[in-house]
Amino acid sequence: MCAYIGRHQAVSDTDFVELALGTPVELWLGEEGETEEERAARLAAARDILADDPTMPDRVSQVAAEVIEAYAPELFNVLSLPQPVRRRPRRKGAAA
């Protein structure tokens, strides 16, 4: 089964995020081993995008909230462990 958003095929989770944001994820998170020059250029591009679209942080927050809401049971799949039963020690002797 193929998933399309507009004319774009989304194959992975990253594709869905990129299509929702309209930008590559690496623009915001960076890439491993990037130089200081590359980092500065990436951050400048991100600032320009945010300046051009001031509603983007709200959309990103909405996407993140929807993902958390949809997958919260799996993200927070916590099981309660049974509490051990405490037994009082038996006393032997005349005081018992």
C-alpha cells in the first residue's frame, strides 16, 4: 500500500514529517559531522524560513502533538508490577 500526500509518495516516517513541515528534517536537527560553517549556514537558512513563515512553529507543535496523541499508548506502555506481600516474621518462644 502506498501513501501519497499531494503528488508526493511518503515511504517512511521521515517522509511524512518532511511533507508536513515542508522542509527536510536535517535542516532543523543538523547532520552528524557537519562543520561550523555548514552549521552556521543551516541555522541561517532555518531563521530565514521562520521569518518568512511565522506560523511554522505552531504547525510543527501541532504535528508533534498529534503524533504523541496517536502513539501515546505505545510510547507510554507501562505495566504496573505487583507489590510484594510483606509477611511479618514468626516469633518463637514464650512471647509468641
